[in-house]
Amino acid sequence: MRLLILGGTEFVGRAVAEAGLARGWEVTVFHRGRHEPPAGAAVLRGDRSVPDGAGLSALREGTWDAVVDTWSGAPSAVRDAARLLAGRAGRYLYVSSCSVYEWPLVAELREDKPVVEASPDDGDDVPYARAKRGAELAAVGAFGPERTLLVRAGLILGPWENVGRLPWWLNRIARGGPVLAPGPRDLPLQYVDVRDLAGWLLDAAEGGLAGPYDLVSRPGHATMGELLDACVRATGSDAELRWTPPDRILAAGVEPWTGLPVWVPPGEMHDAMHGADVSKALASGLRCRPVEETVADTWAWLRGLGGEAPRRPDREPVGIGPELEAKVLGP
């Protein structure tokens, strides 16, 4: 298989590139040169953010069996790239997001549920959900529904993470001492290891899958307690997890999801974020590794970087500071 990855040097794109290379595929990454590409990948340089497709000249020649795109910015950038490649690539696999669904989100199978209004011609000044949906429309518009796979991912964790959620927890727990652990301990989580996403995506490319797929583990694949316990074991720290009721955390002004990454208190928001029916993805071959493995491998990767994880410039830092944590924990 000849695989072109638009990106391919960070998080999801890098995981896909590494997985493709491990299968012996011919992998080409198209990127701006800000990060080192995976060893063994062919490299094309360009900048999709340049208006009117002027930064895509390196893509004007070449043929590929499949294109993988993880773009989160202006849908018009996906439009321009997809149109340029439509006659020289077999399939277009766009890594989208479950955020494209209209609120309130539902727990039942939802690949055919209403999505937000968007346009493939939108620029940078649109919200995340609309940007992802616009990019979906751009991909389908160029390749057609039969040749386009829309991978609507949920929470993604694992090595190469550049959002900072699991790295924050690992670094905090590695420092030891009393740790604010957001309850309840048995709160179910739903996420996907980036390597499991990458493996499924490559299988889907070979199998010719098309259309939308919500891609995340089954609800309750792990719990908040299992995640944080795994962090304690991986880091070998003396951290003391102090499980704290949600009401106390919220009363102190801690923001769910960002202040304490991954965590959302029980209720409608939690059910939407961690309770989706993903039977379609599971039936198509998605397999999710244990949380222990995801945590241990992320910690090993993080230690190799000296503990400082990369961070996307378009995302705000996550996690709370020691003062707020101490305030919630009390005397």
C-alpha cells in the first residue's frame, strides 16, 4: 500500500505513519518541517495554511492508494488538498471528531444522527465542531461518499499526545504527595489509544470502508480509578489519591475536562462524552488495549522527552495548579 499522510509527524498522524511503516507500506508524509518525520518515511514539504492552495505544490505529482488527513483548521485547506488529490489517490480517510454531532449528544448509535451546519469553504474563524464537519464535507465533495472514510474519534490518549491530558496526570502523580482524584472512583471512561485508532484506520483503508464511524472504546473500557491507579504504578510514585466528590470540586471552580483532564462529572455531559454506542466500530474490527498498557507506554515516551510533552499551539494548557488543588483538598 502507498500511503500519503497530510501531517504525519505529530500525535494521530505520527501514529498512523509509524503503523504503516511497521506493515512495510510505502509511507509519504506531507508537512511543514516543524517536527522530525518518522524514520523510513518519504517526505514532502508544504504549508496548507497558505491561501488558495499555494502551499500544496509538492502534492501536484504522485499517486497513492490512500490519503490520511487529520487537519483541524480551516475546512478550505482540506477542500484544496482533496480536490488536488482526487484523481491520483484511491481513498481519503479523514480523522474527524464526535464533536460534529448536534447537541445534545445521544448515547445510542449515532453515525446517522444530525450534525452541525458547516461549509467546506469555511476559513479559520469557525468553531472546532464546525471546522471538523466542514472538512468532512470537503473530503466527500472531492472523493465522493464511496471513497471517503470519516473517522469520528472520541477522546484520544497514548504516546505522542500533544494536547496534554494524560501527560498532565502522569507528571502530577509522579511528583507524589496528596493528589486530587476526581470522583467517583468507578466513573466509566470512553477513549481510544492512538495506536489502536491507527491500526483500525489502516485496516479500514485496506478493507475499503467508507462513511462515518464513531471511533472510541466501548463505554467503561476503563474507570477513572483504573486510569489513575495505572498512573501511580507506571510512575512508581508515592502519590496518595484522595478521591473527592464532584460537588466539592465544582464548587471550587475547577473546570471539568480541562482543569482535571479526562474527567467529566456524572450527568448529561458525562453520558455524552463517555457513553456512546460504538458497536459499528467494534463490529468492523476495532480492538482496544488495556488502560495499563496505554498509561505505561505514554509514561515511557514522556520520560524519553524529559517529562515535557509537546503541545499544540492552538490548544490551551490543561490541568490545575498546586494552589487550587490544595484548596480543594483542604487541611
